[in-house]
Amino acid sequence: RKPTPENIINKIDSKYHNHCFREVFAFVEGIAESFTGKCLSKPSIIKRADNKVFQAKTAIDIGFTIPDFILTNNFDCFKNTLTINSIVKPLSSGLIENQKVKEFVQTNMVDMNKNTETLKYCPAYFQSYTKKEFEVRSTFINGKDYSVKMISKNKIDWRKNNNEIFYSTIKMPDTIKEKCLRYMSVMNISFGCFDFIVFDGEWFFLEMNANGQWAWLENETNINVSSELVRFLNEV
């Protein structure tokens, strides 16, 4: 799902590590892009579809309901647009590498006491905090959806460590499914994982991951994405 470079510490001088990694990924991505057989999504398509700015624009065009948001590197613009009861999340993967240790920036409430001066060097995705009864992860493949309802004890980000989540399958409303399919058509993808929050019957679009995880949901529920994936790849 996500190729990982080989550990070359003590094998090649560290000044060449980044060059080696770039060469490896260029090689792997080139093979994938050149492949003429059937595949879910090629790297270039995934990269385009996972861009949060493009996602927000597309979601609005499709007609999804989305929480108020602003993408900015200016904290005054944020304060003039949203209330202080807002969340902040990264525009990309949020990966932070510190002394060979990888960490990830996740979704957090905006802390007005933090130093915001350096925001000008690193834009972020600010979003109005929206109450939720539950969240939904909908895995789409080849026009079919596998939607899972998630009730999380952590009300900010269900991915937080040591969080407790209760899973069950749920039927997605036809109107939301139709928008998801239109969204995927615009993105030119056959696979995607949509994240929603639901409150008082309203489904709020959060984001879509064109290379999202799904296997853990098979273990938690009775969905069978694997079989549909195999069926899709075996179709002539």
C-alpha cells in the first residue's frame, strides 16, 4: 500500500540517503505509471486526489455539506473567518521526522495560547468544530460502498492513541452515495475512503483518502472489501 525504502544506515554515507530514496521512488512510481494492465489507482492519480485543497474545492462543487473552513498561513485570517472553537489539521500527511523517529501531526483543537508567528511558514487547514453523534468511514470500490459507523470516545480525532471505538455497519443515504460516486468520477478513481461526521441526520464531508486503510474494518465488522478488490482486479 505504501512502499517503504530499505534501511541503508551504515551501508551508504548519510549525505546520499535522500538521493537514494528519491531514485528508488522514481523507479517504483515509473513502473506503476507505465503499467498497462488493470490497477486501482496509479501514484499520480492518488497524489492529485489526496490534495486537501483540491478535495475541498471538489466537495463544494459536488454539493457536499462541509464544516466551515479556511486554508491559510495567516492566523488573523483564521480569527476573522472562524470562531476559536475550531480544529486544525495538516494539509498533507503531517509526518514529522525527529532524530530518525517518525511522528504524525493529527487533528487538534486550536490553542489560542500557542505561538502562531511561524504559521506564515507552514499553512494549515482550519475547520469549525462540528458536533457529532458518530463518524463514518465509507470505503468505495468499483461503485460499491462499505460504510462503517464509528462511535469514538475521543471527540476530536478517532485516530488518537489509546482511544476506544465502537464499530457497526451502516447504510449510507442514497443522496450521499450519489455525491461520492460523482466525486470519484471527477477524481478519476475507482477506490477511495470517505470520512464523514453525522449530526442530527446531516452528513458532513471531512476528507477522502485515495489510498486509505480498510483491512482493520473487516476485522471489526462483517464487511468484505477484500473480495470486491479481488473481483475488481480480475475483471477483464
